[in-house]
Amino acid sequence: MFQIKSTETDGLPEFFDFEGDSFKVSVRSKSHSALREVYGYPDAEGIAQIFREAANQWRGWSGTKMWESLEGEFKIELKADKTGHVTIYININHDGGNTEPWRLKSCLLIEAGQLEAIAKRATEFFKA
């Protein structure tokens, strides 16, 4: 399992139970929570890759670093600002033909200095 701790809120994304083509992701805070199994085929390791890229560019980058599952049930985006902060946007949804679909959009702020440790944990988790 690996977690990403916000510097501003109690929002806590957690990645766990990685089994080759799938993993589970949850986002919890006092005000919201969601849990979803994600099919990462063919490239769940891409999540670790975007964190490694961000760690290598810790002074900032333009645009968005993004990974999305093939079926769209999970998306993570990283954006940097000029003050050394990185905003992580997480979208989890369960639409798949359900009569009661749901969607959670959450964002959290981290310091650029956290990127190296997050990249290391993500790489170990996804064994990338």
C-alpha cells in the first residue's frame, strides 16, 4: 500500500491490493470517501512513471501529468505551480451501466519536496 498525504487537508488517497492488472484505490477525508477497484491494464505502472517524472522536474513543469485507466474508472492528474506546490486531482467513478452511478472528484496539495518519496513508494507498489 502507498498513501499520499496532503499538506493542507485530511484528504488521503491510498493505493492497495495491486495484483498485476488491477489495484484498489480509496480517497478518504472527513467530508467524503470512495473506494474502487481499478483495472490498470495495460499500464498501471504509468502512475509511478508520472510521479517519477514529476520528481525529476520538482522545480515545476507546464501542463498536466496524467494517467487514466482504460475504462475511465480512475484518473489522476498532477499540476505544478511556480511556488513549489503540486496539486493532485483524483477522479473515481462507477458509471458502468448502473442505475445509480457515482463519481468522486478530489484534489489535494503537496509540496514539491514530497515528490521523490511519493515516486519511490509508487514505484515500489507498482513494481515499475
